[in-house]
Amino acid sequence: MAECIVGISDLKVSNNQEDVLITYALGSCIGVAVYDPQVRVGGLLHFMLPDSNLDVDKAKANPAMFADTGIPLLFKSCYRFGAEKHRMVVKVAGGASILDDTNFFRIGQKNLTALRRIFWKNNILIDGEDTGMNHNRTLSLRIADGVVKVRGSNNFTRKL
């Protein structure tokens, strides 16, 4: 198996059955894994911030940094490999309150709200999630069968 690392503010899409897409250090950031089981195409996005209006120039240079530009790009990238929206299985992780014990900035919460709003507007359901709380996560997607796993900072791993 080939491990393909998805960095912060990054996304990768694959139809290679040997690939495992993986992203680390999901704190307030959110990882979105999508998979079409019929054509075995999957993608993984690791976005940092909810709204590209925070920095339009950065959004143009790196749309994966923001929920409102990264999520549509993730789906469109999968469509290029033959995926179809109605078949897509969607799983998410992250959105924690890390380094923000007072919950002043609420970046994780804002990221989750943005994600849910985008999915709601586009009639997309979340099939599995591990979000909120106050710990980091690692999220992986196996292209061969669409298995999504999340591992917490306590090294507990489970399927989503």
C-alpha cells in the first residue's frame, strides 16, 4: 500500500487501489473524506479555516485552506475520476478546541458550522464523524474499499 500524505490546507484524490490517503494533526482543522464505492474513487481534504473571505488572495492561491473553497474543489476533483455526488460516502473528523480552553476563538466550532452549512445547502449527508472535543486526530481513507479510520491522540483507532 502506498501512503499519500495530505498536508494542512491540502487535498488529494485517487483511484489507485493501492493508495491510502492520510492526514495528521487535525485539531481545529477538519478532515473530509469522500468515497464513491462504484468507481472506487476517493479524496481527502484537510482545511484550516471556515471562510475564504478571511483572505481572498490566500484562497485563490490555496483553495484547500478554506471550507467554502476546499469542499467544492474536493468533490469536483473526484468527479473528474468518474465519481457521482449521489453515490459519495462522506466522513469527517476534527473541529476540536485545541489551545483555546476559554473557547474564545472557537475556530473548530466555526469550521464545523461552515462544513455543515455547505453540506446542507448542497444536500449532502455526513455518513460518519468524529468531531469536537479537545484532542488531535489522524484520518485515513483506503481507496481499495473506502474504509475510513480515525485515530485520536490517545492512539485509539476506530472505523468511521
